[in-house]
Amino acid sequence: QVQLEESGGGLVQAGGSLRLSCVASGDTSCITAMSWYRQAPGMERELLATATNGDNTYLEDSVKDRFTISRDGDKNTVYLQMNSLKPEDTAVYSCNADGLDTTCNYWGQGTLVTVSS
């Protein structure tokens, strides 16, 4: 089992920055990638960014000019640096860890980001 704990959400003014963190604990040996998703009120959950164990990264076009994903050297922590935040970035941001085995798919509890105009 893997536990994921996110932190770093909160209230920020438009144009500001936040850095979200997600720490994986437990039996993390199955993890090959960690990702950030968000879900705004009344919207579907959307993938924002992924970072693999091999240091490959992916960012959705909608955020790639403002957000950066990175992982610690031990690969058990993933960060999402969010700059130039906009009110439409307001959402619950969740961390996901998965691996080649389909049973290796875990979610954090989510952290709320609110961007005021």
C-alpha cells in the first residue's frame, strides 16, 4: 500500500504563486510515475502534469507556461510549482501515483487552491 499526502494549497491572489507537495510513503517500490490532477467545482477531473521515475515530464498545454512539475531525488516526493495563478485555477488539486501493475494506482486526499481576483 502507498499513502500520498499533499500540502501547500491555500488562498492566493491572482498573479501569485504556490508550490504543492505530495509525499508518498509505504511500499513505494511499484511507483513509476507521479502526477497532479485538479477538479474545479462542477467540472471533470483533469490531468495537469506527470513526472516519471526516469525524469521525463509532461505538462498539459493549458498550464505548461505557468506550472512546473518535479520530483525529489528519492522519487517519493512530487512538487507542482504554480506561477501566475488565475482565478480559473481554483480547484482541488490531487496527487496520483501509479506503476506498471494496474493495482499500483493511488490518490491523495486533495488540497484546495483558491485564487482570488
